Amino acid sequence: MRTTLMIDDDVLAIAKTFAKQQHKTIGQVISEFARQSLIRQTQPIQERNGIPLLKAPTNPQIVNLEVVNQLRDELL
């Protein structure tokens, strides 16, 4: 769907950077960010003793020095 939006310059710059990194269009990136934000707002925040709980991934990966080095090397 095509529409016109007024987007702040800093938001557009960040969206352009993400789009370039992920090989996506700016529209796809902004739609994905908006969708994630709207979904998060509709989900109730679970708390324990007044502290928000973070959701653990269903298939956690063990992080060791090898994984950290691999991720670091990907950034360089």
C-alpha cells in the first residue's frame, strides 16, 4: 500500500542504514519496525516484584568465546 508519511530526519537516516545493511527497501524496514513496536505495545508486560521480566528465547544458544569472536569478526 502506498501512502505519504512525515518522518523525522534522524529516523529516516537510521532506516536507510538498516535497509542498506539488510538489503531491504526503506519501506520494508520502517514497516517491520512499526509492526514490532505495535505488537510490543499490545502485549502485557509481565512483572515480578515490580521488575519487568525479559522473555527467554525458546532455543537459546550457548555463548562462549568462539561465538563472541565470530560475531566481532563479522562486524570488522
